[in-house]
Amino acid sequence: MPNLNRTEVPPCKLALEDGTVVTGEAIGHRGETGGELCFNTSITGYQEILTDPSYHGQIMMMTYPHIGNYGAMDADMEAARPMVAGLVVRSFTHRYSNMQADESLASFMSRHKLVGISGVDTRRLVRHIRAKGVMNAVISSVDLDDESLVEKARQWPSMDGLELASRVTVEAAYDYAAGDGPRIAVYDFGVKKNILRSFEARGCTVRVYPAATPLDDVLAWQPDGLFLSNGPGDPRAMPGAIEMVKQAEQKGLPLFGICLGHQLMALAQGIDVYKMYVGHRGANHPVKNLETGHVEVTTQNHGFAVKEEAVDAAVAEVTHLNLNDRTVEGLRFKQFTGLSVQYHPEASPGPHDSHYLFDTFLDEVARASGKTIPARDGRRKVMA
């Protein structure tokens, strides 16, 4: 395990577009990066967060003060590489304690050229963002001039109107799992590995397709259900994907969307989406299931949301609401077989309260296809 001499750590600065500048210590790769500064309230799961494709183009600030304690390992990857633009933490642990770890987080960040800063007052910065809204920022250990960094942050492209799914989607279709259950086609807008594992664990045969794949090419595989994944960027900047979803809604296949997929399904039905002031990112967000009355503790990661006032009762019904701010968290559509949620039922990291949504979708698939959902983990779903 590394035993870093603290005197060797170079200084680093974080500059926000509103002129705020803080000084700390460089962690990971020595260099410069920029993006939208957001924060995540999860206590564990920093590696899953760093490799979540939905965070592509964003600088991640962890509110939990100690990051790096348990190192890094390949089993915790949600993608093949880190997806965040940079990392901001209060206290960075260069020494770790975890027999399963493959390396330290410092080594992981250096190997993947991920720029970060530690030793900053993250509590103050989070309060600043909550008051002012998310904004662009730059982290640098090579340029320490305040005015220069602030100007770079101001010039960084805004997430509003930015299409990013094409930067993280798979290059070619591939088979992820072969089971004895239904065939699920996955549109990859930045899909997390644990979503694919969730379908695999339920016996599904899963094939993953690039975001721009024509629908006819996907239908040629004869799927029983269509899944629209999470992903980064502004869904309103994806007219091709919205048109594809419109076409899919007319084919009779059950549809399930998570996060970006949820927003695309809404937009395809004429339901507006807006950019949030701060966004939801963490593993402790309370969501009420309006169909059952149960409250779920959920994992969330999104900066855009569906406008509740735009939901036409003839088109869709709101099935889930965020109890913190009453934002729309789930929809069930009325003109086709489809459901969608804004949060992450695969919860990696996070609670397992919402795993049932995969079973709910597969129940719809079974009804439409007449196929039996195979037994998994002591559960068996058999539909008439």
C-alpha cells in the first residue's frame, strides 16, 4: 500500500464560474479538467459513482468526508473506465483497508488519468451550490492563476442542451447474457453494468445496442421487451432517440426506461422535461409509490426531470413522487405498455427497495409474450 509523503503533494485549485476559488491538494492525475460541478450524498460506493456513465462530463463532489478508505477493485466498476470529469473530496485516504481491493483509489485515479482535488471544505461548497444552483467548474494542478481558471470555467460548455449519450454508448451491439427467460433488447445511452446484471439475474437473454441503432435492426433480433437505459446529458438534445422511442411505442413491445430512458419516454409522448436547479444525486432519497402507498429509499443521479404539470392524464399517470421536493419519479403509460422511473432501481451503490421494478417490467413482458419468467434467487414469476 502506498505511503505517500505529504510534502510531495502539489497544490491544486478548484474554480467555479461565479468566481469562487478554493485551494487544496492534487489527487490522482496531475492536470486540468472541467465540467458541471455537482455533489453526491452517498456514504459508500465512490467507485461505482466515478464509473457511472450518467456522470460523463461532470465534476463529482462527495459530501461524505473520507474517500478512498476501501481502495478500488474491478468488481465495483459500472463501466470500463471512470466517467466523471474530476473528483472533489474533503479528506482523501491514500492508505486503504480492504482485502478485496485491487489497488488504492489514488492508483486507480492516476492509472485512468482522473484529475481530482482534496483538502477543500466540501460542506461549504455544497451549501454554495444548493443556494446558487449547479454551475461549471475547473480543477487544475498545472494552472494556479485564479482569473485564468475562473474564465476557463465560464467558457466550459453548459450541460443545458448538451448531447452526451453518443460519447458513452457502446460502439457495436453485443450479447451480454443468455438465459432461459425473455429476450430483452437494451438501448445503451450509458447503461450501468448492474442494470444488465439485474436482467441476467432474472434469467433474461440480453443484447445491448448502440444508442443510434435503427429500431428495425433491434426488432430483427425479435426481442420480447425493450429497455431504455440511463445516460448523461440533456434528453431534449436527442431528437433521433426521441423519434426512435415514438416508433417503439407503436410496436406493441413492453418498454421500460430508467433515468434518461424515463425522460426520453416522456418526451416521446409530448411530456416536457426541464433542467433542475441542483438535481438529485445520492442513495437516500425517499420516493413514494403512489400505487402501493409504500415509501422507498432510492438511489438517484439526475439533473433533469419530467414536468408534473405536463403529464396528461390521458397519456400517462404519475406512479412515483419524490417526497423531498414532489418531483415526478415514475410514470406508467396508457397508450402502450410501458413504465419508467427517474431513479435507479438497480441501486449500485444503494438500497434494494426498488429491485421489484425489474420484476414488474418482466411481468408485463410475460403477459405480452406468453413466456414464463424463470426462477431466480428463490423467486418464481409465472404469468398466465
